Amino acid sequence: MNTTEQILSAKLDQLLAVLERMAPPTPKPLQAESADTFVWDPSRLELSPVHKVNRIDLGLIHGVDHVRDQLVDNTERFARGLPANNVLLWGARGMGKSSLVKAAQSSVNKTTAKPLKLVEIHREDIDSLPALMNLIKDSDYRFILFCDDLSFDHDDTSYKSLKAALEGGVEGRPENVIFYATSNRRHLMPRDMIDNERSSAINPSEATEEKVSLSDRFGLWLGFHKCNQSDYLAMVDGYAAHYGFNYPIEKLHAEALEWSTTRGNRSGRVAWQYVQDLAGRLGISLKA
């Protein structure tokens, strides 16, 4: 081989290497039986199993009894192959929205022959939803696709991908897939974004219809509101009983209320943070 041929061969090898890097990844075979919880990895088109899930027991979630029962009922019906709705859990921060989703899946799986699979998809990966659903649609398992803290900002058009994936595509949502999302916003859009379009439009109702219609794709809306003092203390009491704290109830409540006052908020998250602090002072492990 002469010098010219060697140069051309080297250039060709470089070109082939670049093309291989540019080519989309080949989806790996789905191994849904490897775990009950996964994280979607769009860069490799695969589900990464999570063998130790950060979750709490359903019985430790207090102050949201009505929405808890609604979510569990919807999840049970989905697990049994009955009609069920996509769910949007919206409202006050720290009230256990994401914890409830994970706890509901775990609770339902204790009574079902074939476990539900929970797949977390990150907000920035919403555009890859069609690829994810294509990967799991032919599986014998049923999947809850879960996006935590879902919302869309100004000039963000990825919500259109979510709308199509939920209901609007030609194929529609696969029968073995349901979508759960949590958000601080009921309509998933900034309020000023909706108000600005309404005020500047010739037809205000039509101007905002496309953006607020995303939340309409969720058949079940579950609202989470700030808890009152009694609900907050019930959360603290539930944790204390579960972990076997031997601590005077009057002192427990006084410290818990002081803890919430210094943070300017009462919520499940604040209750859990106080319990972690107390457990550390008492030398008690909170490991499951």
C-alpha cells in the first residue's frame, strides 16, 4: 500500500469512527424482571435498575388521607388491568407527593401477582418519552412512568411532546403504561406566562388553551395543601411510634412546633427533618 492509500485509509477510519459516535444508540433488550424500580437513561436507551429505593412506608404518610386513598385505588385498578387515569399530584412543597407515588407502588405490589414497575424519567428527558414507551409497550409488565417536580418555563416547547405521549399520538398511550407526575403548579405553566398571553391575545381563551390543556391530559388531579398543626404533629407522632422513640410526648410536640416555627413552614418534609434531628440526638438509627 502506497503513502496515498495509507492516508486515505486512515481518513476513512476516522470518518467511520465519527459516524459511529453520531449514530443513535441501539436499544438494549428490556429486562423488566431485574427490579421493580428503574431510572430511564435516554443516552443509552435503557432502563437502569434501582435495587435500593428511597421510600417510606405508606402508613407513615399522614395528613393527606383522601388523596392517598385515591392514588392507591387508581394504582390498584391499573395493576389489575382495569381503566385508570394519568395522575397529577400538585400543590404545597414538602407534603409527600413523590413519597406517596413510591409508597403506593410498593403497597400495591404487596397484593399483586405480577409487580408494577416504576420508571422515573427526569424533567429534561421528557422529549425521549416516545422512545421509552416504544421500549416497554410490548412487555408483559405494567409500568408507572413517574416524573418528579414537572413544570415548564417560558419558551419551553417540550410540553408538546408530553401531550402527544399521554393521549394525543396516533398510537395513543400503550395499555400497559400510565403516567404520574408531581408539580407545585396545577397547570404546569408559570401563572404569569398564562396571564400575559391572556391579556395580549385577540381571543384570550384560545391563547391559553394549548398550554393549560396539558394538565387536562391527567384525568386525576390530587391537590396537596399546607397542613395544619394537628396534622403536622400527627406526622411527627407517626414517625416516633414507627421508630420506637422513648420520648415524652409533651417534649416531642414542643420541640416539633419550635422546629417548624424556625422554618416558617409545617409539612411532611419538615416533620421528617425534625425526626432525623431527634433520632441523631437519641442515637437511634432510622435505617429500614
